[in-house]
Amino acid sequence: MFTPPYPPYDPTDKKGFSYTTVVSRWPKILTDILNAVLAIDHAATMQIQTLQDGCEEAKALKAKVEEGQGVIGKISKLKEDMGTNKPLLEIPNDGEAMTNVYNEELEKLRTENKDKWFTAPWLFAECYLYRLIRSWFKQTAHWQSFDPFFDKKESTFKSSGAAIYQLAKIMHDLDAEKTELFADSDKSLVIFREMIQMCLWGNATDLSLLTHMSHEDIANLQSVGKDAQAARKEYILKDDQEAVWQHLKTLKDTNAKIDFVLDNAGFELFTDFVFADFLVTYTPYASRVVFHPKLIPWFVSDVTPTDFASTIPDLLSDTFFPPPGSTIHPPEGAVTPPARLEEHSYLRQMVTRWQKYLAEGVFSLSVPESTPLGASDVKADFWTSPYPYWDLKEKGHVVFEELKESGLVIFKGDLNYRKLTGDVAWPVSTPFETAIGPVAGAFPILSLRTNKADVVVGVSQEVADALDAKGEKWRVNGKYALVSFCPKSV
């Protein structure tokens, strides 16, 4: 097992982002879950009143309401325990993956007197939190398939229409240049840079972090195009785009597989599809793409198989995205306005191609798309463990062996970056390949991450000092980003 030479960030440090997380971010997320369950319970209670007393449907709805109230009570108690720094509870044996793993790690923390909300390592505590919440829904009869974040993910996706239509037009315009792009790597490089930045900044809409942002704020983060990307270029503090491109060129005509270790559903997943489409449709560097999801609701907005399966139908729908200037939720039966028919046709053309790719295996999910929440699969269980990716070979061997055959593994987002680096207090100038420990060199790694946590590596000390001198919270505010590449060892 790899032991880093530096400790985790101190969760008791009131200036650290982990402390802010326990004090404000997590309670807000828990409140959102409470409200989601309350809304369903209220609707069920209203429905019961319209049914004949004692009928089977009424009995089932009453049982669901009672179970919902039980979950509400547990989450309310959890908020109280979190605020008063109580010990972390054992995860009940609910029959799903990783129960023993979490409880064994929790027992180790107890022996070190680090098993409370303000003393447990942040990375463990945050992973534990989502696994604990999942266990409470799993232990019910009527809420086992409930994703408390699904409506929020869908709502945010609905607000992304402008950026999505713009990207669809960009991809449509590439069709006329497809032959030239295949033959001219220099021209392809220009498009590649746009694609990688699109995929990078698509991560800016992490719902577990943007707990106070409006739909308008999110739309600004999702702005695409050359002007927006040029303006953001100075905010990429580590930029390995050229190295990634040179690596991709070595994959020409090798039928290479590309792997995406996914982060957020909705707009970010859409940008992942676009990037994947570019690689297999417009370059000779990749023949297929595998996407890796989470099997439980995870960090609010992470992609589950259900999210993945619903994305294509949402994008093909004539009514999913509201017209400009309208409410987020279009009226039932609304159709695409004439002004958007052309751009909607571009979107449909592109997404229909993705649908074909999924049917043919050019695109695929690492697990069946029909996989229900909470199901165990050795191809995905590791992603919702508390382990850093240093332990991938030992703790997620099946996944490790599959990734070894990849032409490029793209790790999306902040959590994947934290797990790659162990979320420890590395000096900022630490080389990326050093911080990712034993996984370095096992397969080609590209990490696309907007900064939303303290850990940062691969950045010069001078740059970090200058940003600190400005008083910017550049490590955590999502304004800055890192494009980090580590090649496979020969």
C-alpha cells in the first residue's frame, strides 16, 4: 500500500475548505434531500385522500409515507450530529456493496480518535456520507430505487439548452471538414483544444458544490465558444493539452479504446459525449469509448446508469429544453419553437449518431444501462469506495486490468482528482505523476479538473504564491483549472 509523505488536510482547520463543507455545504445538501422526500410524502398523502380507504393502493402509499418519515427522521438527526461533532455511525448491513469496507475504515478511525465529523479525513467522511444516506433508502420497501438528487440533476440539465444547442451546431459544422480533419493533425489540434476546454469547463456545474447558484449563474459557467475559452485559458494553471495531443497521435489506426471515468450528469455528461464523438468520428485516434458511472447516488450530481440511460431520450425530446426566455419547465405538450428548429435538427442529428454508436458498441457503459441503483458490479463498485486511486490495483483489480488496455483514461472532475492524489497536503509544485502514486504509468491518464478543493499539484510555487497574495480562493472557487497528463510507462 502506498503511503504518501504528507498528511491529509486538517479537517479542524477553520480556514480549510473541509471545515466549511461540514459547517455549511453538507447541511444544505441534507436539507435538499429532506425537502425532496417531504414533497413526495405530501403528494402521496394528498393522493391517499382521493382513494377508497383500505384499498391496496392506499395501503401502499401509507406505507411509503411512513417509510419516508423514517428517513426524514434519520437525516434530521444526522444534521444535528454533524453540527455537534458526534461520532460517525456504522453503516447498516443493507446487502449492498462496500458496507464492510466503510465500517472497517471507520473502526480504524475510532482507534485513532478521528471518527467524528470534524476530525475524520474529509475524503473518507464525504464518501461515507453518501454511502450512509444510500443505506437508509435501501432498507425501505418503497424507496429503494429513489435517487434524491435526480430531479435536481434533470432541472439543471433543462437549463443548459443554450450551450447544448451551440455545441450541436459546432459539431454539425465539423461534418463538412471531417475528411480534412482525419488527414490534417495540425487542424485537428485546433479543434481538439476547443473540445478539451469544453470538457474541462463542463465540470464547473458540480451540484454538490454550487449549492447557492441560480440557473443564470450556471448558464454563465456553461458558456462555450472560442471567445469564452480564450478568456478562460489564463485560468488553466497546469496545461498538458499539447502532451495529450502528442500521445493521441501515437494511437492512430490502433483501434484504441478511450475510457471516461465520469463525474457529473446533465451538461457535463453531454460534453463528455461530444468529446467522445469528436475522438471517434473526426479523428483516426480512437475506435470506441467506455463510460464509467457510479452505482449509487453520489456527490449529488454524479452519473448513475439511470442518468446515463435518460440522457439520450432527453436530448432527442422536442419538449425537454425550454425556449429562450421561458421558465425552466416548459408547459406540458409544448413543442420546439420555430426559431430553434434548425439548431434542434443539428442536435437530433448528432444525438442520433450517439444512439447508433451505443447500439453498435462504439460507445458503451461499463455496466448495463439497466443496472438499478445499489446493484453491485465489480466493474463499478470501486468508484464508490472510500479508497484513493492509489489502491486501484489491489482494491479494484478488475477495473485496473481493464484500464490497462485503454489508449487514454480521462478522469473527470474534482472528486476524481482528489482520489487520484489522495487528497493530501502535497506541496503545489509536486509533479502530478508523483502525487498519483502507484497508478502513475499503469495506463495513460488525463485529469480534467476545475479547482474545488484544497489539493493542487503540478503548479509552480511562484504562481501559487501570486494567487495567494491576491487573496483569491483559487484552490476551491471553481474559477481555475488543471489539465494534467501522465503517460503509460513503457
